[in-house]
Amino acid sequence: HFVRSKLEYASQIWDPHTLKDTNQLEMIQRKAIRFIFNKYKQLDSPSALMTKNKIFSLQSRRKFHRIKFPHNMLAGGLNVGDLSYLRSITTRRTRHTRPHALKPIFAKTKTFQNSFFPKTIADWNRLPDSVIMSPHFVKALEEHIFC
């Protein structure tokens, strides 16, 4: 858990968006999996070990924590002050709008588009209503992302 805690420290904020960076992080976990289970042969699949032992990719874990973070902010579980980035869509309700949707943040660059708030709001808005409306949000989010 020591390696994972170092890799996941504040990961909802620094979540990499390039495939190269994501793969480099995942390789660290894959090497750790081989070490933990003492499986170093070429035929020993880190992916199979992860699946068998319910160890999820760092990328999916970062996504889970990124989406959980604004939920905690909106529910009052985190006192972070300014919530101006997390605004509900206030337009007239139509069959395409959802009651818990957040206003997307326009981004001119890929870097900003993949930064915390724009990326997280986009992921939040893609969540099914059953997850957002669940009285057990964290459990519903876990099932949605990890299952």
C-alpha cells in the first residue's frame, strides 16, 4: 500500500491525461503486482493478477476519486470555500437536461480541458441518474466505475 499511497496522493488533482504518462504510472503498479505475488515469468499476467485480486487500475481509481471529490464539495463534506466552478445548469428543463448536471467549463486548450474541473464536470455529467441520486453515492459510484 505504500507505493500506491505515494502514487495516489492528491491524484484527483494531478490526474495525467496523456497516454504516455498514464501508461508509465500503470507500469509502476504492474511491477508492484508482480513483486507482491512473486510472479515474474513472462507468462504471469499482471492484468490477470489484478483482476483475480480485485485490484483496479490507477486510472480508474483516479477517476473514482475525481468524481467523488465534487460530490463531497457539493454535499458540504469538504470546506473548500469557493464553489464557483461547480454551478448547476440553470437553463429551462428539457428532456435532455438533468437536474444534477453541472455547467461545463469551456476550454480552449487540451491541457485545460484535461485539468481537474473541466474533466471532472464532464465525467460527472455523464454519470447515470441512478448513481447521482443514490442515497449511497460512493457505493453506487464504485459499482459504476469498477464493475
